[in-house]
Amino acid sequence: MRIGVLALQGAFAEHIVVLRNLEIDNTPVRLPNELMGLDGLIIPGGESTTINRLMLSYGLRSKISNLAENGFPILGTCAGMILLAREVSDTAEQPLGLMAIKVRRNAFGRQRESFETALSIPVLGEKPFPGVFIRAPLIEQVNSNVEILASLDDGATVATRQGKLIACAFHPELTDDLRFHEYFLSIVAGEQ
């Protein structure tokens, strides 16, 4: 198994460390030809507008979209979730439109409103998962073909799955808990 991590901007290095800790072959992706031979892709957190513009400049948008439409597994965390969404309510920037979700950027406020909370994510088991939210987005709407993986205590949706696409508002790469990445890798392997 070989996983690419979109390495244009944001927290890509942290995802690479997690994949190394899991002994998964991985590579940073900056150019379209670096998508060849991959079994899955992680789009990290960062600045969604910047990542989006860089994807367009480097010819990655259409390549990633085509892969996803053909069942290619993608995990989008924070800004990556924004980019996977079909609609973003508070920007004119066009996301990739791959998941039938509507997202609002910086839904919890600015940097100082960042927080951590224990999340119940049944697909990961009974033990709570440490959710790290940094200028996090929020999923405002999901279509019926989208599975909700996690919500906050107030019911706000923060992680979803649609086929082989996973999106989360939090940063699983900033914890020592490897279960979220393991779950994605099980989808890549066809076990889920």
C-alpha cells in the first residue's frame, strides 16, 4: 500500500509522520504525476483557499477529481474536508465538490477558540477519540448517501464518509491515537 499526502501547504508533514509510524509507504504529492501508483490520498489541514489555488496552478484539481470519481480513497482533514465538500457556505472559492456535504469554514471562531474534545466515533471502537479542532470547519448539511461518523455533544457533525471518501473537521494527525488513520487505511485496503 502506498499513500500520498498532498504537500502544497498545511499540516502534510504530520500526516507523513503518522503513516511512517504505521509503517505505511508514503510520498508527498506536489505534481500530478506523483499521483500515479498511489492507493489513497490525504488532503491535510491548512488554508483551504491557498491549497485550492495551488492545486489549480499545478494541475492537480482535475486529476484528484477524476481519481475520486473512479473510487479512489481520499481522507480530507480540516481544510481537506472543505476541499472535498460539494458546497462551502461562506466563500466564493469552488471546492472539489466530491462529497455531498455543505461546510462552513472557521465555524468555531478564530485561532484562540481552538479546542480539544473527546469524540465518540463508533467505527473506531468504544474508546473516545481525541478531537483537535483548530480554526475548524463544520458540516452544515449531509445528503442521505453520506454516513455521519462523529458529532459533537450539541449534534454538530464533524466527520463523514461517502464511499471511499472520508472528511473530518479535526486533526487526527496531531494526536498519538492512530485509529482514524488506521480506519482510512482499512478503506484503502478494501476491508471497510
